[in-house]
Amino acid sequence: MNHVILIGRLTRDPELRYTPNGVAVANFTLAVDRPYTNQEGEREADFIPIVVWQKLAETCANHLHKGRLVAVDGRLQIRSYDTQDGQRRRVAEVVAANVQFLDRANEARKSAATGGVGGGASEDLAGDDFGEINLDDLPF
């Protein structure tokens, strides 16, 4: 079984491209906090490359930006390629099947401005009944 679920913040805006056949593909990196602190008492994060395809890629490119909190559901893919100087490289990335937006766009901009780090995408969360949720209190 190859199933990955991640929650984290985008480290940069998604980069949207199209294949020669016209298929949309977007790439972004997700900063995912580790569940423990290091010896200095600081939290560390893993920076995980994410790939999204087709309509979901266009949706992510149009609505996500640096600092947005998202949940990604997909599979781990390991691929290799040859560099221009002939060296073989391996890349691990998550191919997303679903990206869920977990915050409002304006909240993410505030978080990014203050230095905060820590296919069904939904942009309109105005009608939710959840109020303010402290993500540190969630069990996952």
C-alpha cells in the first residue's frame, strides 16, 4: 500500500506548467512540522515536494500561495533522471490525488507576513461552524 497524508504550509507559490500534450502539472513544496523538538527545544520541519496534475493543478496554482495551510492526500513516488553531466539522480515526491485547503486565503497572508510557517480543494470556508481551532491541539 502506498498512501501518504500530509498537513503543512506551502514554502512558495505553486509553479504551473503544461506538458506538450496540454496536461496541467503544478509543483510546490510543503513544510511539515515534525512531532518533536530538537535538543535546543526548537521544532524542525521536513520540506516535501508535491506534484499535482490536471484540473487540481490549475486549482492549486490559482488559489494557493506561500504560507497556505493544506492537507495533501496522495502517493509517494521515487523517480530517477540523468543530469547534464551524466550523473544519475533520484527524487522522492508526493503525487497528490487530493488537496484540501485548511485556512482562509487572507489568514494565510497574515501568517506569511508575520513569519508563520508552522481532487477536492475548497476555497469558501465562510459558512463553517468551527470557529477558531488551535492546530496544536489536534491529535495528528
